[in-house]
Amino acid sequence: MITRNSRHLGLGLAAGACLVGAPVWAGTDTRPDSNAKAEDIGIVTGLAVGAAAGGPIGAVIGAAAGGLMGDRYHKNEAERARLAANVTELNGSLAESRSYGAQLEQTLAAVDAVGMDVSFRTDDASIKVEDMGPLLKLGALAATVPDAKLRIAGFADPRGDAAYNETLSQRRAEAVAAALVCGGMTRERLIVEAHGASESTSATGDLDAYALDRRVTVRLERGATAAPAVTAAASPGAPAPGGGQ
């Protein structure tokens, strides 16, 4: 004689067999594969447990509970994957920052040697076009070094009036300073000096040597050695006999 529990179990297993076919029908489901698989596994598991425990009704309830558990499992796995991706991205950013820091340290180790000379034409304080690019780059580089200052020293050749030459060397230094500021360096970190022809060692009449005297030197200094020292220049005036150089 077939008992009621046996009939329930048979019906439950039959219902379970019908619902097991659900993954086949779900071939056109738009859900992501991983989500669908996880939910289908949950449904099948719920069917088996529910059918064994409570017959057809138990199978249906078990299927619903299993589907819910499968969906939750998928969401948990997706969250774990998202967190793992974030950790990987963070590690990559940290490695990139360390690499940049190492490069910056190498730059700072060699930055004390940074500098350039800018030459000028006779009795002129205009910066040549070919010197503008390097000056802008130097200003940008110096701006990235927190404790750096740029010492800018202007010079002139010995021809003409000494006071005028000092003024001319100041104008040249100020022109270079303005270009460095355009590159990104702050004015407060510039040390501007005017030396006129006081440091010239050119022989009288040596035009090639005079060309080397007409210059502005730019040198990067770091730390306490870069104390501000601005040399005042005489007020601009008309060239003395022989002209300023």
C-alpha cells in the first residue's frame, strides 16, 4: 500500500524534475551567466531538499529559497571581485607613486648642477628666441623643487660707462627672471643680481671675449645656501659716450 508520504515524495520529485528543466528554458535569459548559474544551482538544491522534506509544496518553497540563496551567493562573489579589483588598482597606484618618488629623488640628487647661461647682443637686454624655451623649462623644473632658489646674475662687457653697464646688467637679469616666472617659478624664490662689468677679464678690444661678458647666468641653489641677495642697480639713463655694453 502506498502511503501519503510516499505519494508526496513522488509528487515532490516529479515537481522537482519539471523545475530542474528550468535552466534549459532559461537559455534566452538576459542575466549574466555567473548570476544565472548560481541561482539555478540554488534552485536545484532547494528543490531536492524541499522535495525530500515536504513534498511538492516543500519543493516549491525550497526552490524559491534556493534561488534566493543562489542570488545572494552571486552578489557576494561580485562584491568580492569588486573589492579585489580595488585592491589591485590601489596597489598599482602605490607602486606608481613609489616609482615617481624614486625618479624625483634621482632628479633632486642631480639638480644642484642645473643652470644655464643666456647671452645678449651689444647694448641690449632682449632675450633671444632660442633661449626662451630652455628658460621656461628651467623655471618649471625649479618650481617642483620645494627648497630651491634660482640665482640670476647679470653682466656686461667693460666698454662704456660703469654705472650704465650695471643698469644694463640689471635689465638683462630682470628679463631672464621674468621668463623663469612665466615657466612656473615664483618671484620670491629668485635671487637677482647685477654685476655690470665688474667681473670682466677681457682684454681691451677683444670682441670675442666681450661677447662672453654680455650674459646672464642662472644657477639653482638649495637649502640655506640660497640666501636672497638682490643687487640694486642705478636708474636707467642715456648711454655714456661709447655706449653701454
